[in-house]
Amino acid sequence: MLWINLAGLLMIVFIVWWFWLFTPTQNEADGEHPIPILVKNGVYEPARIHISPGQTITLRFLRKDPSPCAEIVQFPDLGISISLPVDNSYNVRLPPLQKGEYNFHCQMQMYRGTLVVD
């Protein structure tokens, strides 16, 4: 009984870490080259991207995860929803953005990322 309780507690800790405490990798964009984003194992990598305001940017998504959740990437603040092919790169060109944070995610919001315009 002790082992079952301990395993349950560890799962709770893992879930809290994964959904609320996990700090994603970060990348800074220069605006000239596409930013590669790997879609694999339940995450976008990098998941936090810094860009300058007023800069047109291209994100190059490479989907390695065949799960249905990874199929679509959405930018709700920009009205963009893109279907990503498995094992192929797909470029998403974004318009110049004003300062702020723009979230992107899969349709179930399990894969999450942020564009930071500063």
C-alpha cells in the first residue's frame, strides 16, 4: 500500500511540474533565417522565442510526433491555424507583430509555445 501511495504522489509531482513549473527552452530570432521548431515528445522546442517588434518572421516547424494532437499548430491571437505534416518541415510566415506575448499551441493546448516580442 505504501508503494502505491508513493507512486501516486510522484505522478502528481510530475504532472504539476510538466504543466505549471516546466521552463521551456528559449531562442532569439534575427529575422533573416527561419527559426526551426521541433515538434516531438509533447513539446515544441524551442518553446519560447524572442523577436523584435515590427519584424517579419518565419517559423519552420518539423513535426516528428505522429500523435493527432501534434497535427495542428494554432496562433489564436493572429487567427492562424496550420496542419503540420509528419517528418516534413513546414514554414509559417508571421506578419510584423507589436510588443507583447503571442501564444501558440496544438488544438488541445498540450503542446505550448510563446512568441515574445520585445
